[in-house]
Amino acid sequence: MSWLNNVRNALAFVSKKETPDNLWHKCKGCGQLVFVKEFEENLHVCPLCDHHARIGPNERFAQLFDEGTCKRLPMPRVPEDPLKFRDTKPYAGRLKAARTETGDQDAFVNARGTVLGKRMVIGVQNFAFMGGSMGQAVGEGFIAGVEAAIAARAPFVVFTASGGARMQEGILSLMQMPRTTVAIEMLHDAGLPYVVVLTDPTSGGVMAAYAMLGDIQIAEPKATLAFTGRRVIEQTIREKLPENFQTSEYYRDHGLIDMVVERKDLRATLANLADYLCGGRAAA
């Protein structure tokens, strides 16, 4: 039977070689398998259950900016590992690993360009980079985005996705909350709008700071939005919370945000807002 084993091994080799590893995507919303190509063409939204998957700056910029107009902005350098922090791994090692995995310097990236012909500076928080946590680099990146928007006389649009402040930087991470608030005031003094798009998940110190200070608050569908965890709140108030608590739809229905917009409609929504809030001055 050795010849039969040889044939089986040969067929198994061919099967493994000719079957791509990334042919299917398993949706985290419904658990169904979707062709990766179909999933990507649908803007990383499940065509079966409309689950909006988490995406990073590269995908976000490609989906929003007009072709050929996107220009990434340089990010300010900040002191790394100012507290020489170490838990199970050195902080410097965690930063290196996150940079290798994402290709970004830190969890916040800015770019400028046009969206349906409207000038815009867009900042994107990347949850894949240490949970999108807010440290000095994120704070400086946010401020750099504000300054770029003022220089371009354009709206500043921020896509938030974060687990909160970065514990490895201690009080220095919490200092970014008032610093970014002052930066938003600079934008207002310049007569320019600040628009926030809340994506899954946005929580902690980011939620308590610039994520909820937009002139217009938008959220993607079914995003988890919270300052602290559901269990902590239930234990504190000793009450059972609604099932849809801390979701985009709950926030909209209770007046905490202005609208919930599907990913496919974001370009048109942002362009219309830029035109309206800037009185037509955002056109390229």
C-alpha cells in the first residue's frame, strides 16, 4: 500500500499549496465565513450581518480620500519609555513589537487630502497598536493634526478607537487629556470644525477627552462606546443595565451623539458636513 500512501501525500501537498490561507474571513459578528475579496470590497463590513470590522489607518485613508490626494503627515517624536516601565515585558519591547506588526510609529496617524473634493485633515487611531492606547505620542499626534488643519483651513476629523490611557506612561498619558482639549479650542478659535467618528471600541481616557468633544459626533453601527466597563457600573449602581447599553445606537437614542452612519455612507456624510460647517470654504 506504499504507492497509495505516496499518492495521498502528493494530493495533500498539492491541495495545501494551491489553497490560499487567506481565502476566507470569519465574521466576529455572526461567525459566518465570507470570501476575503468580498469582505474587502464591502469596506471590511460583513455582507451577511453588517458587522463593521476594526480597520487601521491604511484602510481608512484608502476608503475616504479621493484617489491620489492622500498625504500622510509626519508625526512628532516624543521621549520613549520615560518611566522605564516594565511589566511582564519592557515597554520598549512592546513598542517595537507594535511597530513591527502595524508599520506605524504609534497609535495615531494623520493624513490630509480631499474627500469628494473637500479639503480635510483626518486623524485615525489604530486599535491594533497597543489597543489604541493614549500616550505622549498620541497626544502630540492629535495636536499636530489640529495644527495641520489650521494651516490648511480645513476641518479636522478624528476616528477614535482606544482602550484608554497607556498605563506604561502613567501620569504623562493622562496629561494628554487637557492638552488635546486645549488643541480643540485652538481649532475653534480658528473658526474650523472638529468632527469625531467613534469606532469600535472607544473607551477610557480617550472617551473622557477628545472623543466626546466634537462639534458633530458620529459613530459606526454597533460600536462599543464606554468610559468604564459594564460590570463595574452594574456593581456600583447595583442595577442591571440594558442589553444595548454602551452601543452607538443607545448613545444616539439618548442624545449623546448626533448620528450613526454606516461605513459606505461616511465619505458623503463627511463631505456634506465639511461643506456645511465651513460654508463652502473646504472645497479644494
